[in-house]
Amino acid sequence: MQPFVHQAVVDLPPDGDVRGPGGAITLALCGSWEHPPPCPLAPHQTDVERSSGEIRLRTVFVCRPEDETQVRQRIAAALTGQAVTGPDGVERTWSVRGVGPATLRPEERALAARLAGG
């Protein structure tokens, strides 16, 4: 298992829920909101930071190198879908400014090791 990062910048409506895009990623990678660990395809964690009206997401995930492309495609598709209906039945929407690969930061190494089970 190797660590990877995928990042995105999204805009939310004024009453938008920052959990929406991360929830969409979880559904895309895991197939459900809740499941016993580990995540079936790629153990992951999405961190969200709000800055000047935009939302920055960083999804750190671990997977086999041969699964990296599939995981990135699922994350991108989830985000460019621009909506998800939460477990509470409420639809959350956003618009995407950008999405793509990123480099693992030194401060994310411990998280990646934990996700990999190390």
C-alpha cells in the first residue's frame, strides 16, 4: 500500500454544508456512509479547510499502486457530480473550481501510515 493525495477547491452556497464533498468521496470509495474498517478500496481521510469563501479538500488515501488511477477517478467523479444526498436525506451541493493530484505533505505522513495500518 502506498500513500497518495487528491485535492480539490470547491465553492459552497451560502448555506452549504462543508461535509457534502467529503461525504461524496466516501460514498464513491466505500459504497456507503458507514462500514466496518478498513475501507474496501482505499482507506482514506478527507480534511476540509474553509478559506475566503472557498473550500479546500485534501484526501489522503492509501492503496496498491495499480489502484491509484481508479481511486483518483472515483474521487474526481464524486466531486464533479457537485451534489450528494446525505444520510439525513438532505441534498448538499457545491461547484468545483479544480481537482487533481497533490503531493503528500510531511505532516500527513503519520496519517498515511495509520491508514495503511502501520
